[in-house]
Amino acid sequence: MTTVLGFLGRTQGKRRFAGVDLLTYLYLGIGTIIMFGPILWLIMSSFKSQSELVKFPPTLLPYSQPSVTVPGYDKPLDLYNVTLDDGTVKQMALAARVGLEATMVDPAAPTTTVKVNIKQIQSVEVMSFNLDNYTRGVAAFDFGVYLRNSVAVTFFATILTLLVNSMAAFGLSKYRFAGRNAIFVLIVSTLLIPLPVILVPVFLVITQVGWNNNLLGVIVPASATPTGVFLLRQYMLTIPDELLDSARIDGASEWRIYWQIILPLATPALAVLAIFSVMWRWNDFLWPLIVLSHKELFTLPIALNSFQGQFDTQWDVLLAMTVLTLLPITVVFAFLQRFITTGIATTGLK
Amino acid sequence: MTSETRKLPGQARKGIDGAVNSIASLADIVLEPLQRRFGVQKMAYFFVLPNLIIFGIFILLPMILNFYYAFTAGIHLLPQDRPFVGAQNFQTLFACTNFANPNTCNQDIFWRAVWNTISFVFFQVIGMIGFSLITALALNRRIRARGFFRSVFFYPVLLSPVVIGLIWKWILQRDGVLNSIVVALGGSQLPFLLNADWARAWITLISIWAQMGFFTLILLAGLQAIPSELYEAGQIDGANSWSSFRFITLPMLAPTMLVVTVLVIIRAVQVFDQPFVLTGGGPGTATVYMVQYIYSTGFDPTTPQYGLAAAASIVLGAALLILTLVQLRLGRATEL
């Protein structure tokens, strides 16, 4: 204990451990519980069986009641702790229940049964991480279909975003042409026009293009993001023009310069944009909500939302699917955590 | 054996690189003649074109069409089927004897949504700035596991609003874990999502929970940009920790705080998905916000009122425009 305190009490430099430090750790500790607690609770709950989920007050860890197959009975029987008349406690299976009377059978000796009052029995509970919700959910919820849609949208939208925006950024940063500044200002000023403001006409355009209920309607429109153009252009401005000139002298075409010089040099900015794009597309809600109304085209967020409306009480499956939905982005974050946080701090984007 | 396995990924990677590169050089078969025909500088148009086409069709065109919708009526989506009605949609929206009392308005839900949004923005901004600033200050201290704590506070930012809505719906429901804590402490179950005030409070708190990590990061970057010489000079002059916070940190952080505040407001005005999942606008209309009004008016499955929705979205757009202009104005003022 003293070593733990000593470890926590150590500070960098010569400063003493002050009251403010204690307060800081206290705040951050409570903060950690508040930030992570809800997610942990979701994960714990997703392993609980239906009967465990409706229990009030709920238990922190998932428990389940084991059952045994006893010869002579068709179905597996639930296990209970039975307080026998002589005071001993014995683990027995519940064979039948009529009113307040329960017929218990000893799994070791299936021929003898004991009749007891139900007050004398208590269900055996062992901690178990039940994957049942996941397997049932994946089957009933068409998780595979929604996952495939989400992955397809995220992957192709990100590729398209990177390509289209880096091309535009290259054109806007490395050439002089009539209307260049006008185009740049036009693109960047639409940063102020969020989707909710143009909801109705966007729906018309999508319908007219024929992309209603088509994943292309989710992938293409949002790929020309002003944020992407802005971010990449600012980065490409720092690449010296002399590099392009010497490539031109060597006979490289403009496309080759873009592909083999600019893109490799802009990798850090492209990586930041790629991460943002994955985040945006994976979590996107309002746009796919409008474009997609056929169930087989739903992305995960849309599917989760429709599922909660349809079966308001099917929490068991819903919780498991929610965990599966947050899993990929969590894995990405775990690996690229430092990169993402510094990326946001320097660009100020989300 | 080991050399074999070590070689394989490299080869595979080279293969993918090669494939991508050969596709890319295919583009040059078309582009090189173009370049010879139009010259190097004109190639810029080619590079900008794909972006401009997508941008023009899906952002610029809708922006213009939005005005057309706002001044036409009917349930038809196609512009040619919609009769021109002048400012009627706006008149309907603003038909109100007393704007503070939505019951006296023709579109009472719109005005409820407006007032809900205003109160949401007000409380959310205060909470968001407060918690983000405290967290950033805590993370800016010389503490252990700083990276860990920073990630903890940031993590919810990455989650989908639908996931966030579901997590909290599960926690806040009548027989949920929070109510079990309340009961364990001797209270009785509280109607967290079924009472208007509770629901509003939770939506505000959850949105702070979900987004504060993002603003904390920006404020933290602002704090770290303050030169440490200032604090050293302050110490020599006998400043205690409060006065160095009050006279060094706060003034130096003011520009960042301003940007963050406006960013928080602009985002809060557009609140939609997380309350939509959590409460669906309820109980009653207690948590209907402006974007949800636009969505449910324009995309009602039986009688979509596109004109009214477009008019409402222009009101929302105007509010956002004003806020942005304020931001630019303030930004310029602080630069001087």
C-alpha cells in the first residue's frame, strides 16, 4: 500500500505532491468512471440472458443458471440449491412445479424425487459470459448484411473522398488558372451549409439521379467534402513547386506528378482525412436515413435505430449488436489513438 | 522457412502496389494526349472537375433548389408539380400571436422545436465549455498516464450517435441501472426519459458526455501553446496559482475559447440524431429540436410537406449564417 502511494506520489522534478494533484487525480478518476462506465455496462449487459436483463436491481456481472440433462427427462432441467428439511443444502434440478410445490430431482440419482416448498429452493447462479445474444442477434438481425453495407459504404466512400479531394486540392494549390480563388472560396464557404439545411432538395436530387435506395446515394454525394479539400490544399501548399518543375523537365505528365510525387508526399494529410472519413461514414445517420428505406440496404446505425423501434423490448439482441457496431471503431482508435488525437488537435476538425 | 514467410507479405504488397500503379498509368493513356492538346496549366481543370461535379450536383444545386421549395407548396416532390405560393410557407411558420407561447402558433411544433433548441444550446454550451476547460486544465498538469486519460475522455467522440443513444436509453430506462442505484440509495425509480425536464436534462448531459473530448483536445492544444516563460516570469513576480490562472492562462486561452464556443453553438443548433434515438422527441414534444422538425415535416410518410420543411431549413440556415458571421467578426477582433 505504501509503495503504491509512494509510486502515485512521485512527481516529476522537485515538486512535492500537492493537494491540487490529488484533486486532479480524483477528477480524472471519476471522469474515467463516467466516460467508460456506460460503455462497460453495455458490454456487460450484452452477455446477459433475457431473464437476467429484466432483473431489477440488475447485477454488475452477467450470471446464468446452469441446467443439466437428467436421464428420463426430455428437456434440460434448471439447477437449484435446495434447503432440505434436515437443514442441509443440496444442488438439485427442478423437474416440475405445481403451485407452491416443486418437484426436485437429484441429477446423480434420477429415480428419486423430492417435493419441497418453492421457498426452499434458490436458483444456482454462476458467472457466465453468454454469447447467445450475439449468435441469435447475428442470425435474426441480419447483422452480416448491415455490416457488409456499412463496410462497403465506409471503404468506397473513403477511397473516393481521398481521390476526388486530393485531385481538387492538387489543382487548387499547384496551378494558376482563371476562377481558381472563386472555386476555392465557393467550396470552403459550403462548410457553413450542413446537410439539415438542404435536406429536402438533396432528397429530390438523389431521387432524380436514381440513387434512392442505392448505396451509391450514400457513398458519392458526401465524398466532395469541403473539409477534405481545405485540409489537403493547405498541406500541398507546403510542397515546393521546384519538385514539380524538375519532374516536368524529366518528362513526367501532370497525372504522373500527381500520382507519384504529390500523393506520396501528402501521405500525412491523406491519413488524417482517411481516419476522419472512416469515422464520418461509419457513424453517418441522417443522410443514409433519408436515402435508404429498403431493409437490405441499411447500414449498421440505421439498422440499429429501426430495430429499437420495431422490437422495443428486444434489448438482449440489440445490446449485442450495439457492441458489435462500436467494436471496429474502437479497434481503429486503439491502434491509431495518438495519431487521431494529435490530428484533431492540429487541424481542429471532426 | 522464416525467410520465406518474411518475404511473402513484401511480395504481396508489391503486387498490390503494382496493380494500383498500372491502373493509375492507364489513366495517362487518356490524359497525356489531353495535356499535349491543352497545355500544362489547363490540366488543373481536369483535376478540379470530379470534385466540382459532385459538389455542384449534391450541394450547390440543392442549395438553390431549397429556395424554390420554400416558395412552393403541395405534397409533390418534383418541382414542376409544385404550385408557386409566394411567402405562404413562411407565413404559416410565423403565424403566431405570441412567439413565446407555442400553443398560439399555427405550427406549434416548430416553435416548440425553436425554444427547445435555444434552451438546449444555452445549457449545453455552458456545460460543454465548463467541463472541457476543467478537463483540459487537469490534463495539462504534469500527471501520470496523461495519454490514457486523454484517450478516455476522447473515446465517446468516435462513437455513432445511434450507439450513444442506445447505451444511454439502456441505462436510463425505468428498470435500468441508474434507477437501481437510486433505489439502493433509498429513493424511488425516477422517470428519466418520461418526464419532460428530466429528458431535456439528460439529452444535454449526454451530448456533453459524447462531445466534450473533442473540445478538450482543442483547448488542451491551446493551453500547451502558452509559452512557459510567462508562468516562470509570473512566479518570479510572486504570482500564486490562482493569479497565474486568472492573469496568464485565461487571457492567453481566450482566442481558443472563443473558437470553441462558436463551434459548440453551431453544432448544438443542429442537434438531431442522438435525441432522435434516445427519446424520439418525447415525451410529447419536449425534446423535438429544429432538425427533427425539418425531418419529420419533410419526410412524413403520409403527407410530406416539403415546402414547409424547406422554409424551416432556411430559418435554420439563416441562424447558422448569423452565428458564423459573429464568429468571423469576433475572430478578427481578437487577432488585432
